[in-house]
Amino acid sequence: MIRLSKNQRDLFAKGSVDLANVVAGAMVFGQFISGNFAGTGVIVLGIAIAGIFYLVAYRFSKPSIFSP
């Protein structure tokens, strides 16, 4: 198992939030800006992927019970 320091976990969490924002912008808001509506499936998928990245960021930003 990889052990990350507090700084590494914080950096990974910030990167995950940035990635979630890019996914939400590309898959959800991009449809409305471009005017080409791809369907509700793409919107749901974009929200789900962004939500997963937000949860990963939350998981890495809080202290772990296994960290020293």
C-alpha cells in the first residue's frame, strides 16, 4: 500500500477537485453553451463522474485513521 504524506494527500485532493470541475464543465455545461444537446445520459454521466472525483477529494483531504 502506498503511504502518502499530508502534503501529498492535500495536493491529490486539490487535483481531484480541479478534475471534477473540468469534467462537469465539459460534459454538463458544455452542452448548454454549444447548443448541441447530447442527451440526459451525458448530463447524468458527467454529474456522476464529477461526484466521484469530489468524493475522492473529500476522502483524501480528511485525516486517515491509519496515518501516523
